[in-house]
Amino acid sequence: MKGKFITFEGCEGSGKSTQLRMLGEYLDGLGVDYVMTREPGGSAIAEEIRKIILSGKNAEMCDECEALLYAAARVQHLKEKIAPALESGKLVICDRYVYSSLAYQGYARGLGREYVESINNFALKEYPPYLTVFLDISPAEAFNRKHGADPDDRIEQLGLDFHCKVYEGYKKIAEDYPNFFAVDCLGTKYQTQEKIRALLKEKGAI
Ligand code: TYD
């Protein structure tokens, strides 16, 4: 792999999209040749799979099917877009990657880490990220900050429960994967962006 592969992770409301936009502006200013992409999706076929996964019509989808579809979208996106960009020496930045599957499907859905790792073997073995930035804010803090989630709202509480499991999953992943770095994002978006840039520089990613 000639280029470097950087991935971003975080719970809902962690400000990932804002941080990625700010990072893109910074890289543009530096004149870096990079590809910014996202999961699930990032290529025509993977975007089709994304629609199936996220569609409200597919409420009966079982957890295994969900995990396999994320893995299918991932391998297509990797082969079609990420790998060629890396081989040509570009920096690739991806909004979510295999660690989302470990946190959401492995931990929160309860499929287990081994199952999720096994169906994502290609991504984990052939294209492990050079570095992963985890935007570290708990779902409770994120809901308070962004949406003001109502503690008496049953649906929001159900949601919060699930997202807390996702967050716990990410914390375990951070212990096990050496290139997975948590960035505290309780400050302003500008402070968080500074931390991200400093981390990328310190680790030789940019
Ligand atoms: P998206 O609208 O892109 O959310 P976000 O802005 O938070 O990234 O929707 C992607 C959703 O898919 C998000 O809820 C996380 C989830 N997801 C998984 O459950 N497993 C995965 O492997 C990936 C890549 C995403």
C-alpha cells in the first residue's frame, strides 16, 4: 500500500461529519491529494446496498443479514475505490469502517466479535487502517449537547440504551487495536479539530 488509510469512528451525534468537513478544508489548504469517502456506501453498488440496510421498509432484517450486508458493501467499496486510490499513493479518509461493524453488530446487536471479524477478514487482513480516529463522546453527552434527548421518552431511551452498548463496544476495541485512537470531543468543534490534526501529524499520517 503506497498511500495511507485513515478511518473515523464515533457514536451518533459525535460530530464526525463536521470534523471530516473541517479536515477536508485543511487538507485542501495544504494541497494534499486525498480521497474522502464513507461507509456504508462510497461506490455505486455499495450505495445500493446502503439503501437496503437503512431502509425503514426492512424492519424484519435479521442481525446476521445486516452484518453481512455491511461487510458486502465494505468489500465492494474497498476493491472498487479505496484500494486503487491507496495503490496510486493517495491518502484515503473513510467515514466509518470495519470497527463500526464490530461496535454496532458485534457488541450492540450481540453477534459477537469473532463472527464480525470472520466476515470482515478481507478488510481486517488486507486493508487494516494506518490509523483510526475515534471521536470520543458518550451517547448521553452527545444527545444532551445536540438533541436534548428526553429522559422520559421511551423511544429515545431505547435508542440511548443501544447507543450506550455501541459506545462500550468502541471502548473495548480501543483496548485491543493499537492503531485506534480516542480523541476527546467535549470541547468546541475547533478544539476537537486541532486535536485531530495534531494526532494525524504526530502519527505521520499527514
Ligand atoms: P449514517 O447516516 O452514515 O450515519 P453516521 O452519520 O452516524 O455515520 O448511517 C450509517 C449507520 O450505519 C450508522 O447508524 C452506523 C451504522 N453502521 C453499522 O451499524 N455498521 C457498520 O459497519 C457501518 C459502516 C455503519
